[in-house]
Amino acid sequence: MHDETAQLGLLDDPGATGGDWRVRASARARRLAVRVLPGGLVEIVVPRGTRPGTVEQFVARHRHWIERTLDLYRPAVSTCADRLPDRVHFAATGRTLRLRHAGGAGAPRLQVGEGALVLTGAADRPVLLRHALQRFTMREAHAAFGPWLARLASATGLRYSSMQIRRQRTRWGSCSPSGTISLNACLLFQAPAVVNYLLIHELVHTRHMNHSRRFWQLVEHFEPRWRELDAALSRGWREVPGWALT
């Protein structure tokens, strides 16, 4: 049975925190839960049949945590997700490209020139243009992080089986028991030192599939500044533009 999304008119001024809110009634939920997602979306998951007053009390109890977490996840520069940017800057590689939409009908097409991106087509479908830009970001991430991860694996002696680029909403990266490292394309918007730390973090998981003391000791061996960089990564969602998240 599919989840149902309810309008959030029952909450007392949810927008006061600056985020977008929604209540989702789930047949599988056994208790109320709250999630704050990058981009500033607050989702309250409730069992079906939950009374509005119960939801209001739940939100009131957790509002301080929600507001504090929103500060970590809300983009530093507030823009409409459907509006294309004037330029795209990938902090991880230092690459900046001007973006121009040339208009036209048909499927969106993207051409990469010297310091510029030109999007054509889909003049009346901004969501398709955004998806084209997201696909370009994933290709850029694969081209940048593949060699980067290989260099670190060689330098540290930590081996992985394969790498894949994804667009996770809540995770920067992961490592499977088989040694597949998954990286979030949005890492392109993070500083190089922060990306380097995350790659080391995932490589160490090929040896320790947990966050035990031995795991962190090995991380520290390769990156003594890991605490500082981990804190920066926790705040890193603020550096991701809205068009890349939705």
C-alpha cells in the first residue's frame, strides 16, 4: 500500500523555521518520526489515523532540534530549485562554467564549451533542463572522483572493488561489504580537503565496516584533521545549490 502525503495546514506556522514541511501518513510507520532533508525539507512521518493534535505536540517537542538541523541543511544561498543558475561552480575541482539557456523545443541538449555550458530545448519544461544539468554533474563527478579515489587507494594501500556515483539525499558516501564505494555527486560542491577526507573515510571502511575505535584510528593515521573536516562535511549541504538536490 502506498504512502499518502497530507497537507500541513494543521501545524502552527511551520514555515517560521524557513523550511518546506509535509506530513506523510505511512501504513508501515509504528510511531511518529521526523526527517530533515538537504534543501530544507522537513518531513513528519506518522502512522495512518494519527490525530492532528498528536502531530502538533510531536512537532512542538522536537522543534528546537528541527530548527538546529535546518541550519545545517538549508542552502547558504536561497534560490528557486526550478530556476537555472547563471553559472555552475564545482569547488572540489575549482571548475566554473557559465550557463546559458538558448531556448528551443524538443528534448534538452547540453553542449560544453570553453568555460561555458549551453542548454537548448525544453523551453517550457524547466524540470527537464534541471535534470540535464544534474546528469552533467554526475558525469563530472565520475570523471573527477574516479582518478582521485584510485590515487588515494594506491597511496594508502586500501583496496576497493568499484566506484559508483549517485545522488543520495542524506548520505555523502558509503562502502558495501563487497568493496563498492558509492559517492554523492554533490561532493563536487565541497572543498577539496573535505572531499579528500570523505574518500579516505570510505576507503577505510574497506577494512573496518563500522565506526569502531580502530576505524577512527586508521582514518586519523591518513588524515589527522578528520574531526575538523568531518564537521565541515556535516555543514556541507549548505554549499549544494537547490537545483542539484531536487
